[in-house]
Amino acid sequence: MPPAKFTSYYGRPILKPPVWTWEIAAYLFTGGVAAGSSLLAAGGQLTGRAEVRRAGRFTALAAVTASAGLLVKDLGRPERFHHMLRVAKPTSPMSVGTWILTAYGPAAGLAAVAEAAPLLPTRGPLGVARRVLPPVGSAAGLAAAVAAPALGTYTAVLLADTAVPSWHEAYADLPFVFAGSALASGAGVGLLAVSPSEAGPARRLAVAGAGLELLGAHRVENRLGLLSEPYRTGRAGRLLRAGRALTVAGVAGALLGRRSRLVSAVSGAALLAASVATRFGVFHAGVASARDPKYTVVPQRARLDRRAAESDR
């Protein structure tokens, strides 16, 4: 007899597709930009590059503010974010992420505010603030950099913790994709905002981020069997291929055009665009895998067959 063809009940999805909209995909991007920018700022701070430090701190504050706005918009009511702070649940990526964002935001904000210290008068109460803000900002900037890796990768854990097939199966690789994308986007900020002579930390960050992102993306697109398919096809496949091309172009421009302000800026824009494409590509791949029932049932049947074969040995 010919093998039975797979069908679901009236062809309907077995899993309910994620109800998240574009705000969450954008949140994945802005969180990565904030994390990468804080690491860039810390690199500038530790190497005495004020221009790099300043660009990283301001971008980190803008990105984390955008992240908070996108998250609140998705939650529907601002007080829901506050309600999530009533408990700390280590087994819940959402709870952990809320606390990471809460710890990171004030540190990034204080570090950015400290950049305004030179604009304050030298006497009176504001003169005291002028003297106190720089060391406080240095400590806050390093604190934000310490929290940045968690901020940049917890969203990957959040996606993998769902029942969405292509996200869940990629649990071992998505954090590397998101970490690399965060580093590359931070590098893009540096290349865009900083003169080429000061952009050394940004170029090194670009190389590290691109390597990590491309390796993780290759594994996601090739290691998961059938569940890799949504990452290679449809809208997600187009976005991820565009992201890969932009990442390679951005890193090449950063290294080869290190003396050109224009080439550095274009390379930075390419790295930021690559991060957008990667985050939205991963998001759409998961949604596609939840909508098609074969990505739920076929892997389940394969696992059952393997277990049956192992028990017969």
C-alpha cells in the first residue's frame, strides 16, 4: 500500500499561532541594539574613546526606551508590566526578562545622563552634579554592559520556551544568533556615529558579532531537519538571506573601508539592517511553523518511531 499522506483535522493548524504582532519582532531588534550599544560604550569607556562611549550610551538609552514602549504596547496596558514585577520566577523567561529590562534600563539611562555633565554650571548644586555624574555614569555604564548579554539573548530563550516547533527545536542555537546580531548591531551604531579613527572597537565588535550570528544561523537553517525548512523558505527565508548578505557586506566594508567615513557609515547601516532582517526572519519562521500542522506532527511521529526502534533493540 502507498504510504498515507499527512493531513490534519480539516487542514487546520494543530497549534494556535503566536498572537504576537510586529511590535514583538521590533522588540527583538531594539533589545539587541540596546545590548550591543552598551557593550560598545563600555569598550569606548575602557579604552578612553569618548566619542565611542557617548554614541553607545545615547543609542542604548534610545533603544531600551523603544523596547519598553513596544513591550507595553504589546501587553495592551502599561500596568501589566508593573504587575509582572510582583514576582520573580526563575523558570519563566518572561519573568526573568522583565527583571533584566528593569535592571538594565536605569543603568543605561544614568550612563547616558552622565554625558550631559560638561553642560552643567561649575558652581552651586548643579556644580556638585557636574562633578558627581561622571564617576556615577562610569559605574552605571559598566553595570549596563554586565546586564547587556542577558538582555540581548533572553528573548531567544523566550521564543525557544514556547511550543512553536521551529523556535522550540532551535533552543540550542537561537541564543547564539541573537547574541551575534546584538553585537553586530552595536557595531553598526559605532560605525555610523563615530569617526573611522575612533571606530576600532566597533570594527572588532562587528567581526565577533558577524561570526557568531552566521554560525548560529547556519546551524538553525541546516541542523533541525524538517523544522529548518521555515527558516529557508517563504518570507522568513528571504529575510534571513538578506540579513546574511547585509552582515557579510557590513563586515567587509568595516574592515576594507576603515579610512573612509562614508564606507564606514554605509557598513554600519548594513549591519543594523541585517539585524532587523534577522530578527524579523526568525519571528516569521516561527509563525510559519505553527501555522502548518506538518511541522508539529511529522517530527512527533519521527520521535515516536525512534523510541519504538530503540525499545526493540
